[in-house]
Amino acid sequence: MQRIGVFVCWCGSNIAATVDVAKVVESVKGEPGVCFAQDYQYMCSEAGQQLIINAIHEHKLTGIVVCSCSPRMHEATFRKTAEKAGINPYMVEIANIREHCSWIHKDKDEATEKAVILARAAIAKVNLNAPLQPGESAVTKRALIIGGGIAGIQSALDIADAGYKVDIVERSATIGGKMAQLDKTFPTLDCAACILTPKMVEAAQHPNITLYTYSEVESVKGFVGNFDVKIKKKARFVDENKCTGCAVCTTKCPSRKGGNEFNCNLDNRGAVYIPFAQAVPNVAVIDSTRCLHFKTGKCGLCEKVCSAGAIKFDQQDEIIEEKYGAIVVATGFQISDVTKFDEFQYTKHPDVITSLELERIMNAAGPTKGTLLRMSNKEHPKDIVFVQCVGSRDNTARGKCYCSKICCMYTAKHAMLIREKYPDVNVHVFYIDVRTPGKNFDEFYRRAVEQYNVDYIKGMVGKVYENENGRLTVQAVDLLADRRIMLETDMVVLAAAIEPSSGVKDIASMLTASIDTNNFLTEAHPKLRPVESPTAGVFLSGVCQGPKDIPETVSQAGAAAVKVVGLLAKDKLVTNPCTATPNELMCNGCSSCERVCPYGAIDYVEKEVNDHGKREVRRLARVNSALCQGCGACTVACPSGAMDLKGFSNRQIMAEVDAICK
Amino acid sequence: MQVNENAKEWKPLIVAFCCNWCSYAGADLAGTSRLSYPADVKIIRVPCSCRVNPMFILKAFEKGADGVIMCGCHPGDCHYSTGNYYARRRMTLLFSMLDYLGIDRKRTRVEWVSAAEGQKFSLVMNDFAKTITELGENVKLGDIRCKK
Amino acid sequence: MQKVRGLVIKRAGELLSDGTVTRVLGYKCGDFFYDVTPAFFESADQLSDLEYGSFCGANLSKYLINACKDQKEGKILVLLKPCDTYSFNQLLTEHRIDRDKIYVIGVGCKGMLDIEKLKAMGFKGITKVLDNGDELDIKTIYGDKKCKRADALLEKCVCCKGKDFKAFDEVIDVEEPGEKGADRFEGVALLENMTSEERFAFWNNELSKCIRCNACRNVCPACSCMKCVFDNPVSGAAGKVNSNSFEEKMFHIIRAFHVAGRCTDCGECSRVCPQGIPLHLLNRKFIKDIDELYGDYQAGEEVGSRAPLVNFTFDDAEPSIVHERGNE
């Protein structure tokens, strides 16, 4: 049986004016377990707290109820008071007789009666309280970044600069990501490579950063502060330590039929290649699906020309195991599949391209060495049509319901760059809406319209086809003029929707991080915790969380890094003691609880139980209290009632219901 | 059911389950803003609406509650990200079942009240208390022994 | 049916002798010919007692839970009708049984018979029922009678789920496929269309018959808990008897709620209720609501599917929908 003290606060006149505090004290004295009750003017004051401490000592109290303001206000205060007096802080319950009573009721009898009932409910609950101890877990001071684009690089640099070890896992052969493929960046029109490559080099040279390129995360186990990760380092068939990046092998390779991914397959590369000149690491890689040596066992030309002896045809995939305290997902995006939009002839006509392909065409290192040419006949175009929202803001099955956010701006950029470099080219842009929120963004778009005379037409393109002149005809509607238009053009550029990178689903399920219906990773709170995943210790950086441009990505990457640093700076994590716990004798191992847990805190073990003398091995739920946040979803999903929540147990809540309804 | 000794008029008993992060804070705000609602409403704090077990609601009815209302964060704003989505399904099905058994559907309600919606909290409780008062005493789903 | 029994015994015997399985979970006759009960057979000799006929309505899947836990070597052969395989899959989904320890023979079915329906038709002193295509030959101590087979089907067979096996290792199927089941939600819709008072009167009447024998709970393959919440002293809902009308309702509401989204609608609860309470009408109400509100879902259709109550969509219906639709 508990020995309970009840402390009724006047809160000056805030409570005492409407609630007869003396009557409350008298009324609760006969409640089960109550052996002391007193009222006082300001319970939260130094003197009030001392009163509680003295009473705890004097009456050997095991639990206390404070009838006062909201627990959201002073629960923490009174828990500390209890701790000072030597009882467990979780043996405190608050009856909210101010916000929920004295402040809203005018009739003193009514308010007093309600205050007594609220006090009874708290007493009934504290009778069933048990001392709770917050757990502790250690923190591995190392972070893992999944994805080596600008988001991953920025997060890694920020964490590394704060003094912690960081590993970047990147599945392609170089870091840099999508930004490396861009020619210029809006709204300043500076060259992407000029601002990105120094960061890539910095990441490679940073003493705290380890790069695992051409590698993928194989498995993730563990929890916040203690992740065990297996990384598969795919065989490059080139010794990274020996290769000097001289690129002789890449020029000699006779297998040159396959597309060059870096240039969006607009030109070809050898089977042994370096993705691009500024690749980090600047090391060749052999594409075994194209290499003649792997296909026929012959060739081996690269091996012959490599003066460093770096070619290793017998290299194997390698598994690296490492422990991490925090993980940042920075898996970025890809261009969505535009082949579904066949009205634009993308699959049929080489002059219909995506915006990313245009980036490569405009880039000095691209397939046309930076000269704007039609891919069909390598001639200079006279007219270019841009089509916005290809797959974005599209509620049909083939599109994405969301706005890809970056297309309005990069299309204005493309239009402007083309008009600047080739004033003879007419540029038309078909749009649904032009969305340019952002610093200097609208000014940028207006420059395209006003200074560069880019022809913006509100309306969607219905159809594109090749006409008898060997050019393209664009059928569209001008919504503002309310008329159909037919435009003859040389090139059509599609602003295709962006979508989360392929493989993000696997990453998310490995991390038990949730994803939304569009495969974007879900944040822990859409407004207040936008860079954290609901899974503790997993953070989000860049487009994997939602469409965003480079400055936003970099900001989020920095924010994620700060969250990581904040976590790694701790030696121990104190865990919330109000966690779910299963009763092993009642658990069926049915997996219902696991399915509703937003934190992936529940797993199952085969364990021998002794059920009243009957020994058997059962599948039992196990809650990782370091991950459990105490929402209680599992307690209701559990059909047998085996799962219960400390601090808000079934019996405690039932007791409150009973007390209120008495 | 409670009997007000002075007036001897019947007063309903209403149990409100409020999630700690939104609705309980909304109720606090109603208090801070002095927005009144009947004292018949008694609030029980739970961490999340997904902690509300249908058994708690039935238990409240058994013990004499005349109405039970559950309040949680608006869908999409759950502190635990998904709790109220599960609660929404559970309560929809439970209430539908109670209705199917012929228990006045108006005696059960779910409202989403954010921490900023003190006004809404007060309006909801006033409205719910009015509804329950009009319905009168709950006799269909209760333990007769609890009715003194 | 005699033919099926012969095939089942033959095949079970073969599998026992070649060691594929070490025991057979089937049926044997009780005191009356229609009183068929689940039974284990451990050798080919014992199989002569194995019964397989038109009264084998019982769903054997739940008996596998304990069978999988015994320390015996080898696999268990189980006879499952198409509808039983849904429960089987649901138990697999919930990790209650071990697929590797089980050998499923799917036995084709054209609907099982309900002795209570025959009795209700006025047949007394029934000694034997012979399946004769669409007709039943009923031998009674007062002479031979006949009735339509369709009129004597179990409720679950009236609303047959179909003839597909959702899980099996092999199939013995010599039966002509029966007709597609009737609309299983008819009874629920009938109640929904009543007034609130009429519904209350209906359920008050039905549930007041409950003697809390727990047969519904014990037979239900979805009620597979080691220990029921009603037996759990810390659940706050423990109770062994119905001491008042509240507890009658509480027990059945919570039982239906706990199996909501997991119930395959196998109809065993109603079949075994000694008081004849139409318990399936509670489960089907949940199924109907789930289908209408969250999209069609059949528990046990596939192993590992996510039950509707441990799932959600962002734009699920609000609970207020209950207040907006149907009769008050």
C-alpha cells in the first residue's frame, strides 16, 4: 500500500478563489492510501516545496499528489522536489485544478466538487505508480552518411569539422551526386562544378571523413547511438591505392558501345572509366557488365597500359562492418520516368530531351562540348520549347501529385542562358503556374521575361510530333488568350518531375524510417523536427525528405549535421522511462505491436519461458527502451493486453476512469 | 451521473481522454484564456490518442459515464507522427459497433484539438455537454449497480 | 463424401508410412454421427477412425497452434477446406504456427451441413444423412425423409468464400464446385436499417442469452492468445462471468474488436454457440465497415498482409462518419 500525501495549492487566488481548497483537503483525507493532506498558498514556491519535502520525511510518504496548475507547467518541478526528498520522481501525479477547473468554472461548489474528483483520480493513479528509472545507453562517436551528393557532403563536412568521424557511403563511383551534372546554378548563374568540386576535394582530404564510393549499405542493426552497419564495397576491379587517375586506360578501352551515365547517355564511355574529370576519388572503375575481359576472358588492354599496375580483375566485393552513433540519409533524387508521357515523343525523337540532358548539352564537358545543338542532326536550333510540370502536380497514375519545386527556376535559368549565348534562338515556356518563392528568385524569373524576352505561355502542351520539315510541331493551349496554338520548334525540353532515388525504400526499411506515399522520407514532425526521422538517431538531409533546391539542401544538411553533433556530443543517452513493456507470459508474438510502432522499437525473440511450470520456447515481443518514446500505440494493438505502458498503464488509466465515475 | 445537492438537477458525467501534446495543452489554453465549459467534463491525460483502449471507453460507460469524448492532435500533427491515425481507425470502428448495438451514437465523439485551439476545446466541450444533457442519462451501456 | 474419406485416408496413410508426416489432424465421430470432432491420428492403423463427411464443418487450423509447440518429431498433416486456409494463413501471419512443421492437404468442399438446421426443419430421430447431389436423404427412426442440401448448409457455407485454397501442399478435390456464396452482409445490413431502439432490443435479447461459456473464444482461430485479456488481472477487464448486461456486451464488443481485421469470417463462433447467438453478425459488422471505409480486405487472403487496424491512410474517414450515416 502506498503512503500518499496530497498537496493542494491555492495558486494565490487563482485556485483558491473558485475552489474551496480546505474542503478539497478534507475530502481527500479518506481516500485509499492518503495519510497526509495539506493546502498551501504557492506549492511551487521554495517554501511550498520544502513543505512537501518535510511531509515526505515526516509521514514516510511513498507517493504524492499535487493539486495545482497543469502538469505541463510544474510536473517537472514537483518531480525534482520528490527526488530531493528521496522518493522516485515518477511517484508524483498532478491533479490539474487550475487550467482544467478553477479558471473555467465560476460556481464555487461545482468547481470544488470537480477539484475533489480530479484529486481522487490522481490519487487512484498514484496508488498504482511504480518507481521508474530512466535507462542509459552509450553513444558511438561516429556518423554514417548515406549518399554522397551535395547534401551528404555538406552534412559530412559539418560533422567532421565539429570533430567527429564521418563515413560517406555512395553507391556510384564518385561523390558529387546530381549537382555535379549541373552546368550552372540559379539564381546566381555560377558554375556548379566551380562551387561543388572544392567541397568534394575537401571531403576527400578531411582527416575525419572516410569515403566509401561504389559502395552500398547492406544492413543496419541496432538503435540510436549504437547502430551496427554492414557496407558492401563493390569490386571496382581497380586498386584504389595504386590508380593515379591518369585515365590512359579509359581512352584505350575498346568496349565503347555503352552510354555514359554522367552525360545522361547522350554519348558513350569505355567499360573502364572515370565518371568525370573532377571525380572524387579520381580512380577508374571497370564496368564488368560491359568489359570484354569479363565477357570473353580476352582483351585486358587496360591492364597492359596501366603503368601503375592498378587493374585487378580478381577483385571481390568486400563487406565492411562499422559502428555508428547516428545516421544521415542523404539519398537525393532522380528524374522520374518521362517515357510514360508519350505525347511528347521523348522516346521517339532525339530532339525531345529532359532538362538534365539539356544541362549536359550546355556543359563544356558534355557531349557537345557546351554548344547547343539538336541531338538529331547536330545543327543549331532556332526555336526551343520548354514544357513545365511533366509529371509534377499530376494526380493521374503516371505522374506525381507534388510540385517538384526546382523546375520553374531551372527552366528560367536555361531560357536565360540560351537567350544570352544565342540571341537568335526563340525560347517558349509552357507553364501551369510559375512558382518562384525564394531569395532573388522572382527577380530572376522576371529578368528572363523582361530582359531576355523569353516567351512564357500559360498552358499545357497536348502533343508533340515531327512535321514534314523535319522539325517538331508543338500543339498546345494558351489559357490566357484562350486559343489553341501550333508552334514549330527544333527542340523540346521537358521539366520532368523529380522523385526520391531508387533504393530509398530499402534504405528506409533497413533504418525502420518511414516513407510517405511518394517515397519521400517522413520527418519526425513536419514543422518542429524537419530534419529528424521518427526513428531516433536517423536524420534527413536533402531531397530524400522532399523536393528542394541547392541552398535549401545545404541548409538542411547543416541542420542535420548539428542534430548529429548534438547527439554525438553526449557520452550517454538518457532514455524515457515511460516505455512500453510486454508481459512475457501473455505475449503471443503476433507482431501486431511491431506494426504500429513508429520507431521500430519492437522486435521479437525466441525465448524459453516458464509459464507456471510449463517450459516452452515462445516468440516474444521485445521493446528497445532506448527507442521507445512511450506513445502507447502498441498497448492497444496488443490483443491479449500483454503490452503495457509504464507511467500510463492499463490499470492506472482504468483507476482514473473509476475514480472519476465513482 | 452526479447529483448536484443544491439544485437536485441531473448533471451528466463526461469523460474526456486528451493526448498530452495537443489536446491536453489545448484544454490548458482554454483554462488560461478563461473559456468556460461545464464542470461535468473530466479530463484524463494520455500520452497519445493511440493510447486510448476501447476498454477504457467501455469501462467509463460501465461505471456511469453518460458521454465519452476522445481528443487528439489533428491528423498529420501527431507528436508520435502516426498515433492518431491508428486511433482514428480504432474509434471509428468502435463507435460504429456501439451504434450497431443500439447505443446512442451521440454519446461518443472524437475531436482533433491542437495546443493552440483553446477556443475550439471550449466550444467542443460545451457542445458535447449540451448534446449529452439532451440525451439524458446513459442506461443502455452501464452497470446498473453503479447507478445509485 | 465416402469417396473423399477414402482418398483422404489413403493419402494420409501413405504420408504417415513414408515419414513425410508423423501425425494427422483430422476428424473423428463422436457419440452421434453428426457430432464430428477434431482428432489426431498417429499411425496408419488409427486412420480407420478418421471421419470425413458433410458434418466436418469445424475449422482445424487453430489446433495447429498447440500441435506446433509439442516436442514431437516430424510434420503434422492437416485437412483444410478452402475457407479454413484463410485462418491458416492468418495464423501464419501472426507467427502462431510454423509452416515448416505442417503438411496441408486441401480438401475440396461443396458446403458443410448444419444439424441444427435439419432439426429446425422438424426432422427428429435422425440416424444418418446421405449426400445425394443437391438433395439429402435423411434416415430417421420414423422413416426416410428428403430435403434440399442448400437448405441445410452451415451459415458460413451459405456465404461461401469460394473454392480456392489459399495454402496447401496438395489438394484432394473431387467435389463439384458449389454455387457462389450469398451476400454475407445481408444480415448486417438488415440490422443497420433498423432503428437504434430496435437494434438495442435485438442485441439485448441475443446477448442476454450468453452464458459466458467461452466456446466462441475457444474455437475462434483469431482468438489465439496464450492468455485472454479477460483472464488478465492487470488488463482492468478481467471477468469470468456476466454479472450484468454490461458485461455481456463488453465481452462480445471487445472480443469482436480484438479480432477485427484479423477475423477471416470462418463462422466458427456462431457454429459453436450453445445459445445460438448470431455472433458472426458482430464480426461481419466490422468486416463490412472495414471494407466500406478502408477498402476491401480479406484476412488470411495472403500471408503477411497488414491488418486494417494496424494500418492507416492519411485520408481515412473521420469517426464522425458514424454519426453521419445510417439510421439513428
